Amino acid sequence: MLSLNNPVRENYPFLINYFTKGIENENKNVAHCILFYGTDIQAQYDLALEIARMLNCSGDKSPECNCLNCKWIRENQHPAVLTISKVDNKPANDDSKTVISIEQARMIKNDLLVSSDYHRVLIFCDKDKDGNLCGLNEINFQEPTANALLKTFEEPPSRTTFFFLTKDKTDMISTIISRAQCFFVPSMKEEPRDYSLVKDTFDGYLELERNEVLDLNDKIIALVRENDPMEVLVQIQNYMAELLKSNLHNRILKIKLIHDINAVEKAKKELLLNMNINTIIETLCFSLIL
Ligand SMILES: [Zn+2]
């Protein structure tokens, strides 16, 4: 459940800004199918609800707005913002317990035929036996169910957005992946932050000379070719954050690292805007090595 003091806005400013810009665009430039992936499904869910709130707000559009739509969504009681899981929003005669069922898919399809005053948001996810949010996978969200909804995902009624929450893109059926705009949602929990992908490349980067920029550039390009580019950027930030933590007494190094973390943040934003990855990485490298 979202509280008024919403950590999602603080934890994911780049995603919030990205969607705010899309929603404020006069054409409401937001994808119909949005896939979030990462280990923190609750954060993905809260993010989807916050975007649903921004899409439906009939008040002053501020994060604190308390119009009826915003209030309903904060209480997760909005009639047009629905959780779709194996235990939520099933037809009355549906006794399937382990999957989002084909009957459920048909019900959704029929419900969407009726026009709505709201911007409809359907959040596809899973829940464990205690009701905790979990990610979709090929067991709880199977191909026949997805196929029953494929046309709807491709050409949804206006003002309708589907979210798919999953731990890893490889857990999702490919027909959804290919139709969705995918966003990595890094976990902000206090678990040790992973930088295993980038450690070898970045060890000693602070000592690199200007004539070694292209070398660093080539190494990062190789990383983003083999991995998810957003994940690589997040891990670079994790690496820098760890360096920062162990060098808090060193004022000059601290300023340099904060500069670098911001430079990677800029690269993440550019990636969300679908700018050319080679250009993004090159700009980043020149900004890191002064
Ligand atoms: Zn509002």
C-alpha cells in the first residue's frame, strides 16, 4: 500500500521523471505495455500504482494531491486500477488457483470493451500464499493466457495501460517482452549492492589518464553488449557508491565520486530516452576521466 510519504518517488526519480514527462505530453506519450523487472516486486508495484495515480489524477497533479482518484489509488481501491494475479480479479466460476487463467484473460478482454471515464491500469503480477507480491513467470502466467490477450495488448482501448512485474526478463514469455517497453527497477533495499559485472573494468578507474578514455569506453561497450545496459549503469553507480562509502573522509575524492555518480545518472536518463548507447557511453567516459 502506498503511504502519503511515498518512497517510490524518492527512490526512482529517473523513472518518475520519465513517466511524468510522458504523461504531461499532450499526446499522453506512455506505452500501453510496460514491463518492470528487478528483485523488488513491491517497489515495481508501488511504482505502477504511482504512475496509475499520475494518469488518473483529476486534481492539481502534485504528488500530494488528494483528489478522489489519488485517494482511491493510494488506498488501492480505485475501480479502474486493478491487480491481475492468480488470486486477484478472477471470474466467479473460475477455480484455477495457480495461474492467471484463460477465463480471467477473457473476462479482462470483455471488461475492456466497455468504455471507461478513467485511465485503466492493469497490473499483472503474482502473490505467494501470504499475499506478498511476487513476479510473473512462465508458470503463473502461461503462454495460452497471454495469447488470449495478445490482440488486446497490441491494440488496447484508448487510455489503458498494462504493467507486467517480473524478477527477470527471462522469466517472461517472449510474446510479452517483444510487445512491452521494458524498465529495470533496481532494488533500493539495504542488500549488498551488486557491482560484480563492472568491478574488473572499474578497479583503478580513478587513476586513469586522459589517453586511456577510449580503452575504458571499449570495455564498457563490451559489457553493455553482453548485459542489460541499464543494469551495467546501475552497477557502475553501485561501485562508485561503495567507493564513496569507504572514502567519506577524503573531501576531494568525495566531490569527484559524487560528480561521477551524477554522470552515470545522466547516462541512465539518456538510455531511458533511447539515445544511442555508443554515444551515451562515450559521453560518460569523457565525463569520468577529466
Ligand atoms: Zn489527484
